[in-house]
Amino acid sequence: MSEAVAEGTAPRPHRRLPIPPVVPMIVALIALWYVAAVPMNIKEALTQVERDGAVVSPESAVERRDMSNWALVARNPQHIAGSWATARPRLPAPHVVVEELYDSTIGEEVNGRRGLVRSGSLSNRSLVYHGLVTLNATFVGFLIGAVLGVALAIGIVHSRVMDMSVMPWAIVSQTIPIVALAPMIIVVLYSIGVQGLIPKAVISAYLSFFPVVVGMVKGLRAPDGMQLDLMRTYNADARTVLQKLRLPSSVPYLFASLKIAIAASLVGAIVGELPVQRGGLGARMLAGSYYGQTAQIWAALLTAAALAAVLVGLLGWLERKTLARMGMQT
């Protein structure tokens, strides 16, 4: 035994930093993405390398058209890498989407002729510009849906007539496909002179109010019979019970429903932009589908997912702060 060990000064074992569980899943999804891109893009890749003078099997384009994608991959393993770099891929590889994200954000704003650096304003070709357009409609629709949802929930809890009449209609409203309803809303509002941000906000509010209604009804009814009986012994009226008991008890349910509502509101804003085509992530996706730019579609999709994650994260942070201030466990 060495002197260091004898004196109790042996070096401590090195501790490895824990890997978040989400990291292996992300790595697995990216690997699966690369694998899936090979058979989906192999025909375009073989056509491209054939034009460049390479030898492919089979040589006839007609034979390749009639063969399955996996059979073409098996017969042309040397051209697998080309399926990750085709000009118009059916499924763009992850690095292609990342390049498109960079070009559509930092690259466009810094180096683009219409970008922020050269023109002083955001470029209408940038995902930053389109993301802000979508966020504006998302916030307005979310606020409308949240206020409407809370108001309906209070009415449903305090009125049996509203509970029996409004709640079934709120449930039925969510069975209508939003893709079919959005153009109707835009056309009706346009006929009365309402256009621009408001129609998209209405569609966002339509999707976001229902989770708030359901969550708040559950939260407002969370106090048990003993708590309600105690308020009655204090001779508290319905307004006092709402302010002092029902609303504080509903705060955790409210934030849980708001997280769902903000994501639904973002989806509603994107769907509302499809018929309008005047900016926004929805219009960006539609333009990519028109011109076969799948990387542009995927870049807009990932941007929308990132925005949803940030918005839900902000609500989660606000929830922790609010519950901690109220003395509730988070």
C-alpha cells in the first residue's frame, strides 16, 4: 500500500458526466433518417451519377423505374452516398436540412441582398421573418383562445345550463378538420373586410381554446366537498369561492392546458397561412412543395418545432415561478 493510500489521500475515481436520455434517442433518429433517405432517393441519385458518366446497374432507366428501391440499393452500394446529396431529394438528409436552415437564417440575413445587414430589415426569404409572422398570429390567437377558454370554463362550472349546452358544442367543434375549416373562415372574414393577421389568429384561437376549457373545468372543480363546505360556513358567495378557492386550485391545471394550447395555436397559425400565402412558416412550406424544395419544407418544419419547444418551455418556466410564489410544490 502506497503512502498516499495509507494517509487517506488516495485519488478519487473519475466521475463521468451523465448523458441525458434524449441524446441517444436523437442520435438514433438521425441514424434512422440517414438510412431512410437512401432508398427514397436512390433513383434520383443513380440518374444523377449516370449523367456524370458513372456506371449504374441496371443501365436502362426503364428497368430502374420498375425495380424496387431496396433492390437498386443492393445492386449499387457504391452510390449510396449520392442519395444524401441529390439536387431534389424526396427525403433530404439531416445535413442538407441543417445547411438549408443556416442559409435561410444566418446566411440570408448576413449575406443576402435583402437581409438585415445590407438592407436594415429582415429578408422576406428568411425563416426568421416567416417565423416572426407565424409567432404574431400565434400569440394573438393564443391570447384570444386562453381568455375565451377561461371564461367558458367559469361559466360551465357555475351554470348547469352552460354545462349541458356549451360543453357538447365545444367538443363537437374539435371534430371538424381544421384544414377544411380554415379556408372557410378566411373567406367569410375577407367578405366582411377582415384580413391579414386576424383570420389566422381566429384559426389559432379555434384550436387553442378547447384545451383551456377542459383543463380549467377540471381545475375549477378540483376543490373537494370539505373545502366547499368550509367556504359555505364562512357565508362566502360564489364570487368569493371563485377568487379564494377555485381559481388558486385551478392554476396547475391551467398551465398544463396552456402548454397544449400554445402548441395548438402555432399549428393553427401555420394552417391559416396556407390559403393566404402572405408570409409565415405555412406559406414557406407551401412554396417548397410547389417547387419541389423538400429541404425548404423540412427546414420550416424544424423551425416550427423549435418555436413550439421554446414556447412550451417558457410556459413551463412561468409555471414553476408562479407555483413557487403560491407555495405549491413544483
